[in-house]
Amino acid sequence: MSPPVNNPSRPPDTGSTFRDRLMYYLFGVALGCVMIGMMFSIRAKMARQEQARREAEAAAAQNPAPNPAAPSHSNPAPAPQP
């Protein structure tokens, strides 16, 4: 095989140009930003859920639920025994 011919009108092909490297770098930065955004979103969602849980517990503590063992209606007085 003969060696590649050097064409003076075009620079030699080095395999990686500045533009290619810049494209990969910017792609990596964009991917990192997306991942960081997802992490912030998940953390904010977890914080909202925790706050809602705390508020629900506080509301339950202020308004206790009726005792399920106690009857909800009043029983009439028992009939007298003869």
C-alpha cells in the first residue's frame, strides 16, 4: 500500500478535531445538568411528601379519631328485670 498523499489544500486528518471534542464536552455538561436537575426534583418531591406527612400527623393529633371500640350511638337504658 502506498502512504496517504498529503493534500496541501486540506489539513491532515488527526482523528479528533476541536469541534468534535467541544461537542462531546458540551454533551457531557448537558447530561450532567439533566442529572442534577433530576436529583433536585426528587429531593424536593421527598421534602413535600415529608411535610404533608407531618401536617397529617399534626391534624390527627389535634382531632383524635373516635374510639372504634365504643359504640357510636347511645344505647337505651336496659329494660328493668322482673
